[in-house]
Amino acid sequence: MDYITGVNKKEILELSELLDPKLEQSTVKVNGTVHTIRDMGEVAFVVLRKREGLLQCVYEEGVTQFDSKTVKEGAAIEIEGVLQREERAPNGIEIRMRKVRLLSEPYDTLPLTISKWKLNTSLEAKLDYRSVSLRNVRERAKFKIQEGIVRAFRDFLYGQGFTEIRTPKIGAKAAEGGSNLFRLDYFRRPAVLAQSPQFYKQMMVGVFERVFETAPVFRAEKHNTKRHLNEYTSLDFEMGYIDDFTDIMAMETGFLQYMIALLEKDYAKECKLLSVDMPKADKIPTVRFDDAKKKVAEKYNREIRNPYDLEPEEEALISQYFKEEEGADFVFVTHYPSKKRPVYAMDDPANPADTLSFDLLFRGIEITTGGQRIHDYQQLLEKFTNRGMETEGVEQYLNTFKWGLPPHGGLGLGLERLTMRLLGEDNVRETTLFPRDLSRLEP
Ligand code: AMO
């Protein structure tokens, strides 16, 4: 009988294993993709791209039992050779090649020169040839860091007693309202793609008290901007038994602190590669929406045009203001006008025109919306009625309140926007693996 007994042990060594000084001068086996070849005649430097980084291998005529001319960039190869220290090579080691085995050969030359330190090409070309441009070391590092952000979100929230959930992305009704809905035909019934997991995460507070989800959401944005995608990853959490909405902001601050520490520890290589200017989140200033508007109008001599919402330029100026005045990278803007917030937001009893909600701005752009929600059934029903909203298609959501929910609140954080600002990028497509925008449905 043949059995599968677990992960196969391989002779092949990975970069972190090759760094063991005990292996110096010994014969090792490695594999990887040919990232670049520098042919110097009798000697050629073949740099392999491996999952943990780059590895320099040296081809020597007469010593390496292989014709260097048949190794092309993009080929997957296996090498047997002698491991040596070499300070000038990436990670300080190199392999003197003895034997080479070709595992897979490319058919064409790559459309982009990915071995350059920085890809010298337009964003459009990078996105058109995405599977290739992402092989560039710097491009790849962006998404390692993005992995770190999601890992931090998960780890931190597990530690705070949250349960991870998965909610449907096809539904009957919009959760956020607005015009950016993708509509579809669900076996002859009208349906929509989820704009957020809002209704479901609230329903799940009645089950687990604290829940979170990291999943795609869909917004049919009608304009191409540098901050909007039609599909993005929303980092959401929702928690019960809050005293007020500052509990939500405090939880987010805790997450950011945890994220920064994790990135500094486990993603130091990528952060260095991309010269990440790590933000500070030890204390984040909060400012009321009205005050924020006034402050920037006064300091930057700017007229307030829309009293109910923040214009992108205002967001940038609020961030600039708090950077200049407080040295802050993040700022919480609180008490947004009820008029501009979705129906589920709790209005401030002290002034019902405002909500007990907030946005988090990070280096000039909104990355999070959150706040306290209405938990009282009658109150929620009244708000639906006052807004002239139908309850058809949301009965199950509303019934959840009828059957009881604790005071609660939560937030939604745009992963691509957070990554963009962390890496100092100014277009959200730079920090999206395969962006979906007005014109881009492929790759
Ligand atoms: P909101 O609609 O403000 O709130 O979205 C939350 C966060 O998601 C990001 N975001 C986007 N990122 C890329 N492209 C888009 N088109 C896009 N739209 C939004 C932003 C934003 O701050 N349910 C609420 C959250 C909550 O209160 O829990 C919601 O979805 O970073």
C-alpha cells in the first residue's frame, strides 16, 4: 500500500537555510527562476529568484557541466554547486555552479526588464503585464508587506477575542446605499454584489460578540481616480458591548501599533528595500468634523464649500495640519453629519444632526470609516422610515434587532489604501495585485 504521510522532505535548500555558516564550502542543491544573467565570457553570473529573495550563482566555463547559452531569463532550473561567502552578492553568499538541470523553459523573452532595481515603465504597462511586473523584487515586496498588514489584522484581533467570519458577497440589498452598486440577475431575481459586509457583521455580533472579516467588496465607481477601485479588500470588524465609539478607535489604534511592530520584526527586509517611512501610532489625535473643517479653512485660507462632507483636498489639508501641529501621521475625524452617513450609523443624542462615527485619515487620505451603530429596533425602523427607505430585502437584518443586539460598533478599513500610504505610493493600483477599475477587467 502507498501512503502519503505529510509534507515531503526535499534536498533543495531555501535561502534562509543557505545562510547557515556550517554549510560554507559544502555542495548544495537549490532551485529557482533565472532572474538575470550577466555574461562575462568565461564566467557568467546567474541570479536566481527564489521565494525568499535573490541568490547569485556563478557559471564557470569548463567547471559547470552545462552550456550557459541555453539558460534564459525566466527559465526554472535546479543547480548543484558549492556554497561560498561573497560579500558583494545578495545576502552575502553565492553558489559556484557544478551541475544544472533545466526544469522549465520560457518560449519568449519577457516583455519588461524586471531585473532592474526599479521597473522603468508606466503603471499601465505594469498592469498590462502584471504576472511579469510582479516578479520585480520591489513590486513583489509591496505585496509581502500587504500580507503582513492582513496577518497583523488577523493576529491582533484573534488576541482580542474576535472570531473570523465569511459572509456572502451576493445579496438582495445594498448595505451602504449610494449609486455605486453592481446589479446582477440572480436566476431572474434582482441581486447586488456586496458593497461591504455591514449587515452581516452586525448580525454576527449577536452570535460571537466580536467578529472580523478580510474579504473583497465591490463598488461600481463611475470615475477613474487614484483612490477608488471597483473591487477592493475590506478589513472589517464589529464588536458588541462598547461603551461608546471611542472603543472602536482605540481598537484600531491597537491594531496599527501591532501592525507596525510586526512589519518591523518580520518584514524588515521588505521595508528596507522599499525605504518605508514607518508611521507612528502611539497616540492618534482626534478632531470633530466641524472643527477640522474650520481649522484648515483658517490655517490654509480656504473656503468651506461643502459643510456635509470632506473634499479630497480637505482630507489632505487636515492630515497636513496635524502633521505640522502634532507630528501625527494619523488623525481621527469624528462626528460626521448624519445626512452623509448610512442609515445604520447612530446619531449623536446630544446633536442628532451628527453621528457617533469617525473616519481615520492617514497621510492625506481616508483609510477607514467606523462608528457606533443603532442597536434599538424601533429607532432603526424609524430611521429607515424617515429616510424613505424600503425595508424589503432587509427584513432579516431588521429582525435581528427585534430579537435583541447589544450596543455595538465597528469599522471598515481599505487594505489597498492603507498599503498605498504606508509605501508612499499615490495610486491605489500600485498596491493592488490585479486592479479592477472602469476600464480594467483583465488580467
Ligand atoms: P466606507 O464605504 O467608507 O465604509 O468604506 C470603508 C473604507 O473602504 C475603503 N474604500 C475603498 N477603497 C478602494 N476603492 C474604493 N472604491 C473604496 N471605497 C471605500 C476606504 C474606506 O475608508 N461599512 C462601512 C464601514 C463601517 O462603518 O464598518 C463602509 O463600508 O478606505
